[in-house]
Amino acid sequence: MLYILILLAFLADRFSKLWAVNYLAEYGTTRFNALFTLRETYNRGIAFGLFQGVGPIVGWLTILVVLGLFVYVHTLPVNMRLMRWGLALVIGGALGNLLDRVTVGQVLDFIESPLRPGIFNVADVMINLGMILTLVGAIWQSSVTGSVD
């Protein structure tokens, strides 16, 4: 299940970026409703545009974090499903953005919403959703066992 979630998160990001590039090339910036605008922008840093211009360090740090999470998720007991699923989404999203960094040196962001600062992409959604699941799983595990081991 872990590998399926990683792959699904990664593919959702890849296909959404492919669709966005083609859509925006044809129609340009588009406001769909009060909640979503599609706008093409590129980010050389990390979340919220932090650390712009630090070069390949962001890519290398992403690789280290993904490897660390990959090892960590395999140390979690199988019954810690929410944490495992959450980390799988984080890994899949991080791999999607990493592929952008490695292939074009920057990450395509295209979703703008007043509900969240900045412009983001599906990989960012996967990472945030994964962090929420991981946190909920850790809190739930802690309430059941008294620790998050």
C-alpha cells in the first residue's frame, strides 16, 4: 500500500503539471471561481518561495529528506497506518517536486487560492495532506499506547 500511495501522489503531481502547462499555454491565467486561479509560476526555492537562489542545495536536501522518510516509514509498525500513509503522500509529493528541480532546475506552481498563501501545486497538496495524516496518526497512536514509538 505504501508504494501505491507514493506512486499515486507522484503521478497526480506529474499529470496535473502536464495538464497545467498545456492549459495555461492555451488559455493563460484563468480564475475559475473565488477559490481558485490557475497561474503559471516557477519556484527555485522551497515552500512559500523560501531559499530562492541557493542553487542545487535544495535538491540535495530534498533527496536526503526523502531517503530519511523512506527509511523511517519502514521502521513504523504496520498498524500505524495513518502515519505510514501520511508519510507515503509526503514522499510522493516531494519526489514530484524533486523531479522538477532535477530536470528543469525549478518547480512549477500553478494553483492560487485565498485559502492558502502563495502559489502551489498538487505535490504541495500531497505533502500538506500527508503531514496532517502523519500528525493525526501520531496523536491517535499516542492516545492509544501512551507513546509514538
